[in-house]
Amino acid sequence: MLEIRNRATRAAPFPLAAETIGGVTIAPSPPRTRLSLRLRPLAAAGIGSVAGLVLDGPIGSTSECDGRRALRLGPDEWLLVADADEGDELAARVIGALAGTVHALVDVGHRSCGLLVSGAGAATALSAGCPLDLAPEAFPVGRATRTVLAKTEILLSHLDADTFEVECWRSYADYVRGFLLEAARGL
Amino acid sequence: MSAQAYRLPQGGRIDRTRPLAIRFDGETYEGYAGDTVASTLLANGVHLMGRSFKYHRPRGLLSVGTDEPNALLSVDRGPGRVDPNNRAGAVEAVDGLVTGSQNRWPSLGFDIGAVNDLLSPVLVAGFYYKTFMWPRSFWDKVYEPIIRAAAGLGVAPEGPDPDRYAHRHAHCDVLIVGAGPAGLAAALAAAGSGKRVMLADEQAEPGGALLHDPRATIDGLPAQDWVAQTLAALDGHENVVILPRTTAFGYYNHNHVALVERVSDHLPLDQARDLPRERLWQVRAGEVVLATGSHERPLVFADNDRPGIMLAEGLRVLVNRYGVAPGRQVAIATVGSSAYTAAADLAAAGIRVTIVDVRLAGDCAADVAFAAQHGIEVLAGHTVVGSKGRLRVSGLVVAPLRADGSVGARRTLPCDCVGMSGRWTPAVHLFSQSRGKLAFDAERDAFLPGTHAQAERSAGACAGDYDLAACLDAGFAAGAAAAGVSEARTFQASPTRTGFQPMRVLPTDADPGRVRAFVDFQNDVTAKDLKLAVREGFHAIEHVKRYTTTGMATDQGKTSNMNALGYVAGLLDKELPTVGTTTFRPPYTPVSFGALVGPSKGALFDPVRRTPIDPWAEAHGAVFEPVSLWRRAWYFPKAGEDMHAAVARECAAVRDGVGIFDASTLGKIEVVGPDAAEFLNRMYVNGWSKLAPGKCRYGLMLKEDGFILDDGVVARLAEDRFHVTTTTGGAPRVLALMEDYLQTEWPDLDVFLTSVTEQWAVIALQGPRARDVLAPFVSDIDLGNEALPHMSVREGFVCGVPARLMRVSFTGELGYEVNVPADYGRAVWEALWEAGRELGITPYGTETMHVLRAEKGFIIVGQETDGTVTPDDVGLGGMVSKVKPDFVGKRSLARPDLVAGGRKQLVGLETEDPHERLDEGAQIVLDPSAPVPVPMLGHVTSSYFSPACGRTIALALVADGHARMGETIHVTTMAGFARATIRDTVFVDAEGVRVHARDS
């Protein structure tokens, strides 16, 4: 039997404090369940949805259900996001729904971490390093895509009018946070 | 001289209620807000601003704009903020600004380097190529140091730049470059469409030429009122962004335009610090409107470079925009009509003006009549044959042109300032950068935009429209078309004086071989130099350019290219376009390194990847080393230990007790799907079908050429799920290669690849006591030797968190690699370390890891391999499957040169002196006394002191090494050669029993 003192506790990859510079607030997102789902596009179209999350929306779209989200990142790739303690349940539902269908479900919950970038200058701050057109017409709320921020790859989601979420692999978190703070200073 | 003696009593766009003072070469000069450094100096009668590049001739301002070739100043905004080669007319005056002239010693007025001017008969084009040929031995010690000392303009700053520089990407539907009349009209047309419009202009305020035009009217309004009205209208449109002080300097594919915005240089020195100094914009525009205007050409005559000789339109700018009299008595030499407007403006400001027009009286009658209305004397049909003065022009030498083309009697016009106007050159730089093809227009004697390559249109003077109304109409039409609106509009505007007579080099009565008539002011290229180049056989303009350096200075020949081209065409008796035009390349004007670098400096220079355990290592005194973008703990010195001592202690701890190592940076790829084993069969040299779930196997991967690309342990978690590990540095390229093959060669395989490098923190416990440390933290995995033998994997829990526990070893000892979700990595590490302390657990770094694996003869990809090494070369030929039908690189392994004898093979080395540590990379020879070149057998790949062996050990690639066991070879050292014996690669535990940790 494992002694309680030997149980490990979870630690975030960077400081938890939010910082506001130039009207832009950069704050860490809470830890989340993240599952990478890979599935042939035809199979996805046939199945339609899993765990209430639509799979056959356009690439870059987000589907939401009961606080869970599915971001379609490519023709055969979705990122499923849920609360940190919902991982096993969500995985079980997906595996159940996809029984008999060729797919890959891989836990990537610790691979990345998220930063919430909010405020009137949020899009402009991101534009310091992200070449995408972030205007509301071009990148509306609900859009999510893999892109770059300066020298790193990120996953960018438009959550609401003035809030974006930047996800990066955890070892890049310090760089991404530092870059965004510097960008906010330069607005 | 009294302060601002040359400031006109009224006029200009300066703010006379806000005085300021700047310093130039140690003297203080007063000016007003709105002045540039150039206008401030000229208001104080200072014309001498620099020395020329080659001959050190005294030079003053030629232009007032960014085409300036002469007045290049060093600008000092405080420690670390020194910036050379600023064009005096483009630097806004700020109170307290410190500026200085360049390229002179000891002073601007008396410059030793001016001796070059006396030597000018020998310092001709191609001088360097002709002179420094011989003797050869002089090149390194004499010629090159002298040339380097004399070369270059200005002094590069030495300290780190404390300023901040920002970057920004932007997107718009219509980007308009230039906010003169054409650009403003384009913006007006586009603004109403609601589309996103950006209007960028390099000057401090929008308006372009209208800012110095008090005569012009547009739709009944004075032009400057029209500018204000237009800007107010544009301000009312949320979809319009106006960027003053912003130069579009690069035009790339897909309407990607780079601009640099000077954000804070114009602010008072103490206010500017919190803002970025400059901002680099990268704009992706749906359509681009180029309204970049034109540059005036100088006239080419003897001694046309004295301080005080300027471009005529520049005089007009000084008078009208800055309220500065460039002189009291001005002579204006011209071949065209526009200079008459400048003359009239100068006369209106009370300056005495004489016009020298090279055109015959009959060819410029209307202009002469205009001049008469303003009381200006015109010498029509006169040429300019020289100038007088030294540090400032004092006279212009003119002579009448006779009907037969000969030159009449000289006379000198006394003057303290000369304006010259050699007609106009459209600024087609950005159009040319967009890969548009230029077309020569004989009527305008200029290259104009021809065939377009991108979604772009040119309007106004840059397209050859010099008339104000035509500029406005064309600008509006371009803006409307770019924005996709059908609205048409014509403007009523006062007429513009246009028209000219092409003239390459002004006629002279002097021996053309003896006078110096400058074509390129910044690089000191004269008409004589061009003639020499042509005479010596350089007939293509690109060759002439490189031989004479004309057009190759920082101004890229804005004022000189057309004069040079026209003159060379005349010498060759060819049509101008057949001589060609030079290619315009970015940047349009010089861009600071700071703007290009942006925030990528200091901590943001490059991402530094840190593992979850990195903070613990730092707190425990680790010394780090960079491994690709990661920083990894290198070794953990205790107080008083050097690297050697620390590594020896760490090695001993692993061999005798237990060590703990952060292996989180290993690349990890989860390969999932029913065809996963088949996919790995095709990617690796060895087979995977028979690997049972729960087992691990070392895999070796080649490129198509048969050479080793990467290696690592692969764990089979389930029939359809593998946990693949790669080298730290190889992770991205291995995943990319796998994806490439999967998507392009084998799309039929049902396999998906997911990078999980950062999902798992990896803690390696290595050493005979490793199991003792780990056991208390594992509740659901049997760690027994039978249940979990070497090269096994189990999924379970460690410290109560889900783990992938592998029994693997890169040390030759009993070992485990504990994979836990990354956020738990540090906590699990600390728990294991705490518990292991009573067993003497020792954290070790990458150096110890390298020593331990070298003692076992394990290769490191990139150290023992260099992209030319096969599995057989490193003794791993036995891994290569002979039954698999194919795998990446299989075919290449049969290539003749890969199976031929003489290949370099991996061996161990033992030096004769057990304390001699060979240099990695050192060359190996059989006989050091062999005649040079001594045949080289190979090189050392790894070399360490091995505590377990009590001596140094090395690995090396040696030709036919496997057949040379026991041979003595010689290895280069800094002192000479070291003798060493070739042996096998396994130095410790050759039987390989320790890793199995069987109870004895």
C-alpha cells in the first residue's frame, strides 16, 4: 500500500500570478484534461459526434458541450478539452463511441499549458509574434488553430471578444509568457 | 554669428513658440519644434555637414529627404544610443540631441583625409583592383589593414543597445505607401468602402510635397488646408490607420510589405524611454497602392559637390516648410521647369535669385516669362562649367552655349547657395522589389512601372505623373480600384510647372578628363570614372556599377542611378533601356538592426526549454549545458569540486550505489493504430512484429541514404500502441520524417503519431540500488527480476500518479526510467531523492551519462555518427533485419561504397599514458613520420576519464578498425602525437551481467 506521504501533487509549469501591462492581462489557464483524438475524416463524418462534441465541423472550428470542447485542428485531428478531473470519464466515453473505428486517443494533458490573453489590446499584443489575421471577421470567436508566436508553435483559440487562449508546449511557457508581456509593453 | 541668422521672419510649419537646441560637432544650435537637424543647422548658416567617402571633400546637404547622400551624421541619444549614418534631413530635431559629422579627422573643417583629394588622379575607378595586386605578401599585413581602416562610413556603436524594438503583424485590404497628394487621394477613395486601409508615410506628417507648396490649390482650397481637411476626413473612418514616420522598405511575395515605424526618436529625450524606439510592421495587404513620389536629379558639372549646392526642390522645402533661407544670393541651374517654382518661392521670401537654364531661350520661353513676373533674372542657353569656394560655395561659373554647341566665355555668378534641377526620377523601388518589370519612358526620360507581378498599382509622381491634378485623379482612381469601389472623382488643382530637356553631363569647355563632375556623391563617383570604366570594357550597367561603385552606397543611388545610366548609354551610343537598369533591392532606406531583431534579445533571444525538474537542479547547484533548445543539467558540483571531480563522484555513485538523472528531454512519440508494428518495421532497421506488449527494444533508424539518423528505446504498451523514444535533439526531425513517410508513402497504414515528449517527465534511476529506492513508491507493479526483467515496460502508478515504468539502462547498471505526467515530475523526483538519501542517491548530469555509456560502448547519435555512418560501421550491423522486405535505407545499405572495405569503423582506444585524455575530433594516423600529407585513418569521437577503469578511454572511427584490434596508432594532440592501442568498445562489464542484476 502506497503511503500518503509518497503521493505526488501536481505543479504548474510557470508562476500562477496574472500580470497586466498596457491594458493586456496575461494569466495562466487552470490545468485541464487534454486528449488528442486522431480519426480518418470519413469516419468522423460518419460518426458525427462523440460525448456530445461535434467532429465534422470545419477545420478550425470549436464544438462545445457541458463545459467540454473539441477543437478541430486538422482533417484527422481534434483536441478534446475538459476539466482536469474529467479525463478518465471523457476518455471512456470517446473509446466507447469509437469502438470498432480506427482511431488514436492520446493523453496530452501535461504536454501543454494555456495562457489567457485578455483586454482591448489582446489581439494586437498577439500580433507582435503571430502572423495570422486576428480581426473578428477573419478569426471569429470560436475559432482555434495551430499557428506560431515568434519562435514557437502555439495553439490559438478565440474565446470571447477580447480574450484569446494561447496554448504551448510546457517547456516553451516561459518564453511565450515573456514574449507576450514584452509585446504588451510595446503596444 | 547670431542665432538662427538664416531663419526667415515668418512661414514654415515649425512651431516658433517651442524653441529647442541641438549640438553638432560640439557647438550648440537653436531651432524650433518641427525642425529637422538639417533645417536647424541651415537656419544657423551651417552648410558644411560632412566629408565625402573617398576623397574626403567637404560636403553639405544635397537633398532634404531620405535620398540624401552627403549629410550623414552620427546621432547620440545617450549611452548605447549612438547611431551612425543618419541623413540630416530625416532626423527630427529634439532638444538636447547630440549630433556629429563623420569621416573626418581631426575636424570637419580641417580633415587630413582630404589628401586623398589631391591624390585623385591615381585614386580612379578600379584603383584597388589595380594597385594592391603585388607583392602578394603585402596583402595581409599592409593593404588589407589600411583599406579596412579607411573603409566604412561612420563608427558602429560598441555598447549594447538599451532601446526596445517592437514587432507587429498586420493585415489590411488596401495598403497605401506615401501620403502625398496621390496617396491621400487614394486613401479618400478607399476609406468610404469600409475596407481596412493603411496609409504609411516616411515623414513626420502626412502631405508629402503639399507641405512645402504654398501656391498650390486643390478644389479651391490652399493645398495645405486640403491636406488638413483630408486628414480630418480620414480620421473619421475607423477602418483607416495612418502611420506617419513609417517607411515601407521591403516588398515581398503575396503583397507582404515590411515597414519600419520610428516610434519615439522624435519625442523629448526623457519621454521616449518607455516606448519602443522603432516598430517593424509586416503587413499582408490585399491590394497595394504605391504613391512614393519621385526624386530630383542633380546636374553633373565640375565641382558640383561644394557645400551649399543643393537640389532645387530642397531649397523650396527649406523656405516653405522650415522657414529657412538656404542662402542670401542663390543661383538655380536647371534643365527643366519645376525649378522656376522653387526660384519664385525663394524670391517671394526675399532671397536674390538668378536662374541658369541650359535650355535655349526659345525652348523655355514660358518659364522665362514666369520668372520675369517674379523679377527673376534668367540666363537661358547657359551651361555650368564649375563652382567656386571651399567649405561653402561662393560662386557658380557659367558660360553661354553657342548655336554650334560650343561653349562661350565664362563668367562667375557670385552666390552662397546653388539649386540644381536635373529633372525627376520616379521612386519605383518598391514596384521593382515586387518583381514588377520597369519600362523606359523616353518622354519623361525615366523608368516607370511596366508589367505588374502582384496586386499593386502605382499612382502620382512614382508613375510619372508630375502634375498635381493628375496625381490626385490617378491616386483617387487607384484607391477606388484597390478598394473595389466604382466611385470616380476628378480634382481641380492649380497647374504644376513640368517639362524639361534631357541633359546627361553639362557641356563644358574644360578637358573632361581633368574635371570632377560628381555623379554618385556618396561613393565619390565622377563622370570621368564612368568613362574610364566604359573605356576599360565594362559595358553592362551591373558591371560598371561594381567597378566604379556608383549606386552602391547606402542611398542606393537614389540621386545618381539615372544620371549614371544615361551617361553610360551615351558613351556606348546605345538607347538607355538597352544598357539596363539596376535591380532595386530591400531595404529602400537603411533599417536598424534593432528593428529587425525586435524583441529577440536577452531572455527572448531564443526559447530556452526547461524540464519540470530543472528548478530542482538549479536549486541544487547544477551546471547546465545547452542541448538543442533545451538546457540540461551537465553536472552537480559539490563545494570545492571541479567538473572532473564531480563527474568522477557521480560515475562512482551510479556504479556502486544509485544515481538519479533527469531524462525528460528525450523525444517521445506515441505510435497508435492497428498497423503500428508494421509502420515501425518500415521505419527502423530492426523488426517489431515479435516484440510482445510489455517489452522494450532498442531501435536504429536510417535515412534513405543508409546512414544512421536516430536511435532510441521503443516500448510496446499494447498490440496497437508503442511508446517510441528518440534522441533529445532528434525529436522534431524524427517525427517529421515519420509523418512524411506516413502521409506520402504509406497513407494506407492505419497509424497515428502523437508527440508526447512534453507529456512525460522521465526520471532515470540507475545503479545496483535503484530498485531499493523505487520500490516503496510503486504499489501495483512487481519490480522483481523475473516479473520485470531488463527491457520491460509496465503501466501503473508511481507515487500515486499514472506512470509508464521502463526497466532500461544507458549505463550498463540495473536501471529504471520512470515516466510520469510532467506536472508531477518534480514531486516524484523529490520523493525519490528524499527516500534515496540514506542510500547515497546522487543526482548526475549529462556528462556523467556520457561517460557511463562510453564505458559500455553505447553510441550517441551525432557524436559517434555524423551522417555518414552505417549500422555496421558502429558495430550494430547485427541489428539490421535480413528478413524484412524493406525499411527506410535498406536499399542504400547495399550500395558498393557502403559494403566496400576501408570504411571507418567504431573502435575503442587506450592511450599509452593512462592519464592522457585525447581531444574529441583529433585525427588518427598510423605513422606520424610519414611524408606529408600523412594518410589519416580516422578520428576520435568520444574521450573521457573513466573512473571505473581508472584511466582515460576513447571511442574512435578508424578505417578498417574492426580488423585492427591491438594495433598501435597515433593521435594528434596540441603538442604532437599520442600513442594509443586499438581495442573493442566495451570497457566495463564486457559480459553485460550487471544490467540484469541477478541475485548471485
